[in-house]
Amino acid sequence: MTTNPADVSDFPQIRAIVRANGTGEVVIAGNSRPIIAADETALRRESMTVIAAQANVLNRPVRVYTEGPEGDGELIVHPDGNIQEVATEAKNRRRRPESPASSTTKPRGTENDAPAPIFTPAGSAPTSTERPVERQDHTMTPSTLISSVPTSRAVPQGATGTSSAPAPAPVAEPVEDAPMRRSLKDTSFLVSEPVMEPATRGWRGAMTRLGFRMAPSAEELAERDDIRVVSQHWPGPRLIAVVNRKGGANKTPTVVMLSAILARYSGASTCAWDNNESQGTLGWRTEKGAHDRSVLDLIDSSQQLLSPETNAAEIAKFVHHQTVDKFDVLRSDEDEEGDHEVTAEEVDIAHQVLTRYYRLIVMDSGNTARAANWRRMIHHTNQLVVPVTAVEDRAEAARLTLQTLISRGGHDAELARNAVVIVSESTDAKRSMSGDALKRAKQEARRIADGFEPYVRSVVRIPYDPALVNGPIRYEALRPETQRAWLAAAAAVATGF
């Protein structure tokens, strides 16, 4: 990457100093940072690392003036660490013109003031008495160039003072360039890096609470980054479809955990929708509200819910709020005597209603990829999630689900290629498993995760947790390591928004 040095701002002023005694410092806007390294090469490398970080904060190249035992110089340092040396010509072009007083006292005859050659016919000596144009260090403007050219010929030898030829015009002194003012758009006083919060986890966090401010560990920084990702707000509603054509693949726990984490951290209105074509189990694993309404009741009342006169609180008549995890659940039809199957048109209606009241929708699904409601759900999906347990038939069903979507092409294939696969180690028998059996279960989960890695955008592994096996699912009931794994999974999903 090469940048025109004249386009790089001098602000903030940065100096990189390397001394003969093996010490150095980087001075940014008057603030000095000592540099310590084993040798001069490492000293220079560490200095450039600090300056590149400053360029990255400013999101533009910065100008650096270097001072060292071998002399001074000037560099352009880019945010990616690329270093560009400023040539002598570029430095001269940027040099401010001297004041008139200094220019009149400057001695002539120096190298920079050497006269321009006078070209004459071959074999003859130059006879002109004109004063040669002096070469200047700065670039001459058109007006300067015109004023420095003689406007008459010299008087020939032997001519009397009564000659009608005009006297030679005096040579005008070069006009200095006026200093160029930079635009305020190219200047910023915000050059400080953000102050990092001290550690809050582990022994570092304990030391911070005792009054010894400690920097966070790499693990805590990664967790903060995941929290930042899931806490973002995005323009327009987003729909996540959780799919696997095999039952028992952990679809419903995945829907609950993603809904809980995204609702908790982002504060976005979130609805978990059971899109099973007949009866689903999402209502069994979540809190029940003070009514028995389901998606069929919402569809029947869609005209009222979409009316401009209807307020946002009316949706509470049809969804079941999760009081701790802060999201709502739209249940599937649970009528044991009913035989209604949700159609594609009904999915469109429910989607239109829910996107009016919610920013985020997480959809549970049935096991039939050919069903009309399943295919219509995919049509509305922004991010695909494929859960799988560490069992061969569940993994094979997940592979076939992705393969089906890829074969359909277009939007379906794009969803499959950017899917997030979540591999859970959970199994009902794990409480009674021996140490060797637990080790084999982890190895199988790793093997399945590695198998999906080349074909999707992201793969996340979830450890076994008894709180996910039976009964209503609560985020706070999970072990800390399980909460952390689900946070990473939610961050991988939100990255696709």
C-alpha cells in the first residue's frame, strides 16, 4: 500500500526515538511511551507496533518523524503495519516556504541556488547579460514562473544609450507560495485509546476487587467480545430457523437458549415460535401463561393485531412470557383432538404479525423438510441453525438437512453454507457414565464438529448439563461453563445478522 505523503496529516505529531544506549521512546501528541527491547532491531520493531496501533485507532495512516544514531527520517505508518519511507523530494514539497526576511539574506552560490544553464549556439560563448533565473526548493506557481522570465533582450555590444531598444526589465524576485491551510475535516483531537475495564473474573478479578487493578485475561476478553456481539441492535426484524429432520437432536433446547441469551443481552423484543406442522414440544419446556392460546389463535386474530388502532400490549393475549429469561413463546396447537396442519399461507400471516411486534424471532421446527410450513419458514429465514447431539444418526440427519437445502439452490443453499452447527454432548445416560465413557462421548462430539467444519460458517460445541435434559429450561440453572458455551453459540448466530 502506497500513500501520497502530502495527503497524510501531521496531527497528532508522532516521534520515534532510538538512542545509542539501547533505549527508545514513542512520543504521540506530547505523551511519551518508553520502549524496552533486547536490541536495536527489536526496539525499532516494537516502536512501529505501537505506532501502527495508533494508526489503527485513527483508521488512517500517520506521519512519523524518526530520530536515531544513524540520523533522522520521516515515515508513513499504515493501520495494517505497512511502513512507507518518505523520499527527500516529498519532504521538500511539504516544507513551508521561508519568510521574506530570511529569503533576502540567504547567501547565493550554494548548491540549491546554482544558476540554470544558458543555451547558446554551438561554438559561441554566451553573451547575454540577463540575470539567470534562480532555482528554488519550493514548487513555483504559474505567476511566479511568468514573473521570473526576462521580458526583453540584452543590449548588443557597442550600442549607444540612445538606442530605441528598451532597457532590460529588472528580474522579479520569485514569489513565495502562501502557506496552505488544512481543512478541519482532516484534524481530530480524539486520539486516545479507550480505557479497558479491569478484570472481573478469576484470580485477576479477585485482585482487582482487593484494589490491585489487573488486566483481563484472554478468556475474559473473548467473553466480552461475545457479549458485545449479542448485545448489538440491527435494522429490521431477524428470523432464526432451528432445523434438523431427526427428532431428539436438541432443537427445542437450542431455541430456548438462543432466545434467552439474545433477549437478555440485547434487550430486543424476542419471540420463540413453535412452527411444528402439528404439535411441538416448545410449550412443554417453557413457562405457560394465564391462557391456552396458540399460533392458530394468533392467525385467527391477525386482522385485529395488524390494525393500526391495536397497541403493542395486545400481543400478550397470544404468547407466553418467560418471566426470568425475558422472551415470549408462541406455542403450536396442542389440541389432542385436532388435526389441523399449519399451511404456508398461515406461516406468512403469523410472520407478518410477529415481525410487527418483535425484532427477533427464533423458530422451532418439525422433522419434515418437505412440509409446506417448513419450506415457508426457510423462505423467511435470515440465519439457519442446525443442532445435533453427539450421536451418529442425529449427525447424519443434520447432514441430510443441509444437503437438501443446498440442492434447492438460491436462498436455501446460501442459508446452508452460512449455517451455524451446534453440537451438544448431552445424553440421558451421562449421569451414570464412567470416566472412559465420558471421554469417548467428548471425542465423538469433537469428531462430529470437525466433520461439519468445512461446510458451514461456524461450529460450536456445548458440554453436557443436566439442566437441559428434562423439564422447563432456565438459563440461570445451567452450569457456568454451559452458559459460556451457549453465549459463544449465540454470538456465532448474531454474527450472521
